[in-house]
Amino acid sequence: MTEIAFHFNAPHKLAYACRLLRKAVASGAKVVVTGDEASLQALDTQLWTFSALEFLPHCHANSPLEQRMASPIVLAAQLDAGETLPHHQVLVNLGDGVAPGYERFERTIEVVTLDEQDRQNARQRWKHYADRGYAITRHDLKLKESA
């Protein structure tokens, strides 16, 4: 069964996603990031610029197969039946709704900001997972920040 984790109180969704992806890649994880096209385009730019001393290899789901296979991070606006995704280890959802196909992944991570609408959307996603019997892990970034 897919492990579900919510990371709450991220001050900036994309900046937090960059740090999360850096940590995941350093641990050897392979990650698919999903969200709307505009968010993925902005994340693509940030992955090139968020740190002057490092680069996080990534590509888009519509990149050539060789690139998708070699890249630890794949940006995918839509999760299809699996033909274009080279792995199903970790899914990071930056979107408003539940990502279709999340159950094919070993882990799904939901990133939630301080924005009230984003929090409302996250509550709906939480309810979706809980209603289906998933155990949900909660990471409150405000508590970590103050510790």
C-alpha cells in the first residue's frame, strides 16, 4: 500500500519542493513530480537556479526515453498508465487535487503551504486518502523550524 505523507506549512511550495528533491536525490530515490503545467515550468526553472553550486538532474515526462530512464526526477503534468514514467518510487504532488495514479507509487508526498485555499485543498486530499484506509504521516514544517 502506498505510504502517504503531508508536509504542512511550507512557506513557499516550489522552494520547499527543491529542498525536498535535493534530499531525495541524495538518498538515491527516484521521484516523479506532478502538478499543473505552470507550477512544473516554474519548478523546472528553480531546479536550475535554486543553488549555485549544485544541479538536480531532471527532465519532463515527454522527454526521450533515455533521458527519463537516467533522470532521478521526472516532471509530469499528467500521470498516465505508466508508459512514460520510468519508475514509481516516490510521487510529489504539487497540484490542488489527488493525483490520479498515486496508488502505483511506493510513496506519495503532498506539499501544503500556509495559503488558506491550499490548506482547504489539502484537507480534501487527506480525506480522500483516509477514506480509502491509507495511513497518513504528517510533517509540520513550522514545528521543525521552531525546534
